[in-house]
Amino acid sequence: MDRQEDKLADDVDVAIFYGRGNWPGLRVEKLYAEYLLPVCSPLLLTGDKALKTPADLAQHTLLHDASRRDWQTYTRQLGLNHINVQQGPIFSHSAMVLQAAIHGQGIALANNVMAQSEIEAGRLVCPFNDVLVSKNAFYLVCHDSQAELGKIAAFRQWILAKAASEQEKFRFRYEQ
């Protein structure tokens, strides 16, 4: 359920909310589905303990975001119950988790939206295509009564088209 405090102030035209899309009284349009994918430094793909399959996670440090605990769900989805998902450092912010992964400190389970630019820049890689589909997503929200006003409608059309294009690139890469 989405938080009650996630309301749109009267003086705000549009916003991006994260959740399950349940905000009564607002126009709610999905921008991005959220996928969680393992990411690491390209350096972890080589050497004696090269990360080649999800089972190899057992030999590596798992990096955790304090606000999320998704490693257990991810490994359970893949039938990897032997992996100790409690091991590894816990960071207070997702950006810190990504930085630790970039610097080769372990493997992060990252949100596709947050990690995409680091993947495109080559600082992070997704070692395998097994992703965890989240129940949450990113949504464009606005007051229903203002959704079709000129500047708001134009912005909605632009951002929805941009998001659809980006989401399609992600789907093509990881959902084959």
C-alpha cells in the first residue's frame, strides 16, 4: 500500500512517486517498472573467483541497502538457498551501495533506474540476466482536474514517451 503522506500539494503540477500506484484522487501513470538486478565492478568477472553464474554469489560479498532487504527474495527465486544473504556490509543509502559495487567491494542488488547510467558508462556490469521484478514502480502523478491543461499535458506526453523508450531498452536487454 502506498503511504498516505504521498499526496500532491495543491501548488505542485506534477511529481514522480514511488510505490504501487494507489493514490486516490490523482492521475497516476506508470513511468518505469522496477527491476532489481545484480551489479558489480567489471573486475569481479575475472580471476579465480570470477562471477559467472548466480551460484557464484556464494563466493562474493553481498552489498546491502538498509532500506531494502531483497537478496533473500532474489536468491530464493533462483533456488539458491545455500547462499548466506545476511553477510556483507549494510549501507544507509542506495547511492553508497552502488559506489561500493563500482569500487569492487562486492555485488549490489540495484534498482534498474538507479544503476542504468553506471551500467551504460561501463562502471558497473550486470553479470547475469536474472532479475527480480519488484511490486513497486515509478509513477507520474498530477491532479486529475489539471491533467489535460496545456503545459501539464505536454510534459506528461513527453515524459511518458521518454520513459517508454528507456523501459523498452531495459526490457530488450534483460527480458529475453
